[in-house]
Amino acid sequence: MSANLKTVDVANLTYKIIYDSTLTNTAIIDVTQQSGYLYDITVANTDAGDAGVLKICLNSSDPVVGTTVPDIYISVAASTTIRIVIPGGVPFSKLSMWQTTNPSTASTSSTSTAFAVWLTTS
């Protein structure tokens, strides 16, 4: 698990906000430590030279970077922030994520600057 992974879970809210400021090509496995729904993804690529791809697995027990086929791919151009809202959410049982420079499943290289990622889940 990433040392920079933060979770905001407020008792009066029905959702959680997960934030990681240093997502690289090392998979963060089971981000929420429970099942739920993914409602919102925001990813910031501050690398001025490299585009990258955020990869998310929704149900894989232990994804392996370069081998596991992700369920969600989000391409992010250099120096760009993207937000995707998923009305109604998408269910997951074990949410995991990582980033690479290429959408190919076999890709294992990371952008030279880590992604910042925010997820809203139940």
C-alpha cells in the first residue's frame, strides 16, 4: 500500500474520498479494504513530458502490473487533469490501481512524475 494513500471516511457521509499523491507503476491493491461502488475518478498528470494511463481493477484478487488486464483505462495527457463522474457508480469487490506510460497490458513503465488520484467510493 502507498505511504501517501489517504482515506476520508466521515460517519455522516455515505461515501469515502480516497487520495494518493504518488501513484506510480506499483499497484496499490485493495485501496478501500472493502467492496462498494466507484462514483468519481480524478487524475492529475503533472509530468510535462509524458502522457500516462491510469489502470484500475475492480475485482482482481492481486493484480500484477504488466500481466493483469485492467477493467478501466484512463489516458491522461502530459500536464493534464481529468475527472470522470460515474452516475450510479460501478460496483467493485477489490479496487486496485496503478499507472503506466502505455495502455498495453504488458506495459510496466511509469511516467517520470507520479500521478495524483482522487476516488469517490461508497
